[in-house]
Amino acid sequence: TNGTLLDEDAQRIDTTGKRVLTVSGDISVRSIKEIKNPETKEITQPAVPGLGELMVQRGKERWGRIDGAIHVAGINRDWIFFRQSDEDWDAVYNIKVNGARNLFQPAYAQMYRQGEGMLVGVTSVSGEGNALQANYGAANMGLEGLINCLAAEGPVLKKPGILARAVRLGAVDAGMMVELQATKPEVVQSFVDRMELGRLISV
């Protein structure tokens, strides 16, 4: 995401007396595991943390625990389904679903040790059926499936304090929706028509 905007937001929040930590990067990039030569035990590939792991590491270092992890990242590459390229399909899926995995796995590991925590995935009504958004809708429903499975794990692992929830906020008046409003206002209106609020959510 835009590191400059993050820093500006951090400075604004700091003026309120609250503490904030910003880490920018590509959430779809996975961590690289350390590889050792099985005979010499020498490290042939050092471990490189992905953005999700880095966020959890730095948050843990600063606050000593991770109480919640919210995955809200997403992009759109709208087009007729049979003309959607592999690149556009993968880009949307990797940020929404793999990005959630990349954040939730290290956060979940820390929450497991703590015995509590909350995982939240922000999804979209597009999964209910939006023309030209097969990739985006499928990715959001994939995220909801991941969240539903994680919600079922807490009780099974005897960790009822670890919770997972999917949240469909609807259309937010920022970022991707601003771009859509300028290029495809009918798509934005289709979101608004299915929202109880009846308008874009202000941020």
C-alpha cells in the first residue's frame, strides 16, 4: 500500500495520544522459509518474512501481544469472465485470499500461545453476484470460507478465546470505490442498493 499515506495517517493518529505502528508492502507476498544444507547444516537460503509475518513480528515487539488481525486489502480487475486474464484473476485472488492467509497464519500462531484473539476478514457483497466481477466475487467468498473454517477451529482446539469473523461492510467511500465511482458508477450503485445504509460508508 502507499507508505506515504500510511505515514501521514500515523502522524495524525499520534497527535491524539494513541500509539500506531505502520508497515507497508505487498500482503500477497509470502514469507520465505530458511533452507539448510542437510549435510553441512549451513544456511543456503535465509528466511525472509513476508508483510503479514513482519506486521505480526513488529506488533508483538512493540505491544507484547496481538489482540486482533484485520484483513481488508483488495483490488478489482473487472471484465467479462471469459476475457479475464490469468494475471487479473491471480492478482485479485492473491491479495484477497492469499493475503489473508499470509496475515492470519502468524497472527493465529501468536493468538494460540495467548489463548485469545480475533481474526477479521472484510469481504464484499460481490460474492452474491456482480456482473464483471467473477474474480473479485470468487475471492471474497473464498475469504469467507477461510474465516468460517478458522471460526470452527477455536472450540476444536480448546481455544474458545480465538474468534474469527467475516464482515461485509459494503461500499466504502475511499480507495477502490472512488476509482469505480469515476469509471463504473453503475457498479458502485449496485453495491449501495444492497446496503441497509443506502449510501457509501464514509471513512
